[in-house]
Amino acid sequence: MAKEEGTSVEPRQRKKQRTSGSQEAKAEKIRRTPAPERAPKYVSFQRFAKIVIGCLAAVISGMMHVFYLSAYHERKFWFSNRQELEREITFQGDSAIYYSYYKDMLKAPSFERGVYELTHNNKTISLKTINAMQQMSLYPELIASVLYQATGSNEVIEPVYFYIGIVFGLQGMYVTALFVTSWLMSGTWLAGMLTVAWFLINRVDTTRIEYSIPLRENWALPYFACQVAALTGYLKRNLNTYAERFCYLLLSTSTYTFMMVWEYSHYVLFLQAVSLLLLDIFSVEQSDKLNGKKGTFVAKVIKVFEFYLLCTLPVTLNLIVKMFVPHKENEHVLKFLEVKFGLNMTKNFTLNWLLCQESLQAPSQDFFFRLTQSSLLPFYVLVLIICLLSMTQVFFRRMSGKSKKETVTLEDGRIGERPEIIYHVIHTLLLGSLAMLMEGLKFIWTPYVCMLAAFGVCSPELWMTLLKWLRLRTVHPMLLALILSMAVPTIIGLSLWKEFFPRLITELTELQEFYDPDTVELMT
């Protein structure tokens, strides 16, 4: 009886094994069957149409931002109805002195004489002659005055409108560069549209163009945004030779211009250099500088040396500054940093006055409330956490010796393997850490937040990374990632439109009054 039962069970097991084997064979056959490929002409046309539409959207976004700034500026100050002196008063703060140099260049009998007066200026500081062009970074005013006279604009437009028009145009370029950067990171121009929307809604924390137009950062940050966009494109994988050369040329040009127009640009570029150094150390990509196989002793020594250089770089720079720069020139900067970080105390009036400035204090709670109200901060934190976890996962996978795939597809869900994403995450963390100490740096960090948050919610690869961790069984992860990358930004955009668009229209329709009779009487 037992033998009969054993013989009856064996055929059933064999039948099950044959059935499962046939199913696996069918699945393997389906998997190996090549998917029908689209015609090359159709793919190229689709890609070309996508690029054209994205570029048009980027340019239109920049132009709309310029028109909005112009209309808002006119409504706020009644600019066209003011006299020349009253218009200059609208340049609030000490930044109005930059416009005065622009006027001096226009009043000079010749270009050479105007440049000489700027380089041998004895009116700014009493009883002292300085090179105002170099010390105050007056190259924007110099170029603006040359363009105004060379183009014959003196017969068409007033000098103040020409000056303001250039700055507003740069702000349009600023928005366009942020659009392109988010587009390059996510692969869809929908991210660029969301970046522009968040930038405009949070403009109190993204720009100071409404406070004072001649500020150096209003001239410099658009070029920095172009530099970041070029660097993002340069770091992307599978970049052809022509695109790589274009990105490198734009990167070099924008970096040089950024350094020329802002005296504090080297601090921002130092943070960027640290970010690139960390990218080179912890990147999953093999460095082109290492002429050897990954994991060799020489490569490891170089990596350790780079890490040591990064850790000791601040101390080294401090020693170099003290050796080659006169102590009196940098003493106030070093003392300010010591007092700011609680390493020392001082009774110096200038340092205490600087510490009382709002831009050098920690940001208030209203700043975080505004970012949360516009839904920017929550999505930024979500995107940042996913990217950091993915970067950590990739790093430990690399340390464990697992082989890296040559081509990472959307289905893999590894957002942390992309070099441009690693760079942006490191850079935004460094800028954010400093912005938490000094509120003035939020005008560099918050546009970055807009760009990174918009990239994340519109990126199918980021949603795919999250869904791979959740291991959903009911819905295919790739399909759900594509749906989320379209649905989430659409819902965010509609909610922002419903809540903030009426406020923007109200700001353009309300007539505000700006007049300071005491200042006008004093200046006349």
C-alpha cells in the first residue's frame, strides 16, 4: 500500500516540475524576445520636438519674469511719474552708490577720463584715493555705460531705464538658467515650470531685486546660475563631444564673469570646489585622473590623500591668508567669524554692529513658515532624504565590492549613482548649513531649493528609487513612477495657481505710494 502511494505521488511531482519548468521557459522566451523598436526618424523627431518645446518654455518663463518685475516695480514706486532724483531714491540702502558711478561714467568727457576717475577715486573715502573699480566691483556699471553710449540709446531711453532694463534682463536669464538646470536633472521641462513657479512665489526669500536693484548679487547670481546649469550638463553621462565642449565653454565664461562682478564670488566658488572634490572622492564613477584599475594601491592612496586635503584645506587656507595678506586687511573678517561662531568675544563697535545686522543672523521662523506654506520645504526635504539614502546605498554597495552596472536604466531605481545628482545634493547641503547661520545666504540657497525640489517630484527615476524600496506587488513600479512624476507636479501646480496666482495679480493692480520728502529736500 505504501509503495502504491509512493508511486502515485512521484508522477504528480514530476508533472508539477514539468509545468513549472515550461512556465519558466515561456517567461524566459518572452523576456528574450526583442521589443519592437521605434523608427529612428520618429525617435529623433520626438527628441527634437521635446527640446524645442522645452527651450521655448524656458525663454518664455524668463521673459514673463522680466515683465512681472517691470510691472511690479512701476506699480510699487510710480517710477514713470517720478523725477530723476526721486527715482534714484528708490534704490534703497547703500547700494545706490553703484548707480552714482554709472552716472559719473556717462557724464565723463571721454571713456578714458571716466575710467581714470574710477581707478583714482578720491570722493568715496575722505582724504584717500582708491581704485573704486577694483575694490567695489564696478565692472557692471562700466559695461552698462559703454553699451548705453555705443548703441545710441541716449536718444531713445533715459539712463536709469537702460540700467534697470539690464538688471531685469539678467533676472530673466537667472530664471531661465534655473529652468534649464532642473530640466537637465529630471529629463522633463515640467520641472522647470515648477521651479519658476516656486521661485516667483517665494521671491521674498529668493531674490532682493525688489529691495534694491543695483546690488552686486543681482548682477552676479544670474551668471552663477548659468554656471551651475553648464556644470550640470557637463557632469551628465553619455554626453557627446559637441555638447561637452559647449558646456565647458559656458562654464568657463560664466565663472569668469561671476568672479568679475561680485567681490564675494570666491566664497561661493570655494563651496562649489569642495562639493566637486567630495564628488570626486565618493563618486561611483571612475575618475579620469586615475590611470589604473579601480581598487589598486595607487588609487587608494590618491583617494586618501584627497580626503586628507579636504579635511586640512580650511586650516591651510587660513595659514596662507595670514602669510601673504596683510593682517590688517583680514583681521576684521577673522574676528567676525570667531565671534559669530562663539569662539571669542569683543567690544569692537564695528563687529557688534555687523552682528546686529539681520542678514548676518540666523533665519527667523517666518522664513521656514513661508517655504512650508508654498509646499516647497516639505518636498525639498523628501527629495533630499531619498537622494541621500540612495547615495548611501550605492556607496555601501560599492564598498562591499559589488560590480557596478555600466548603464543604469530607469527600472534600476538608482538615483544616487548619477554624478550630477551627487554634486547638487552635496552643494545644497553646504549652502543650507551656512544659510542656517546667516540669513543673507538664503538668497543663494533658496533658488537651489526650488530647483532641487522641482527636479525630485518630476523625476521618474526618483519615484522609481522610492518604489523599489517599498517593493509594491499590486502595481508595476515603473508605471506607478511615471504616473507619480506627472500627477504630483500637476497637483502642486494647480494648488499653487489657486492659492498664489490671485495674490500676484493683486500686487500688480494695487497702487502703492513710495515717497520720502525729507530725503528729497535734503538732497536738493
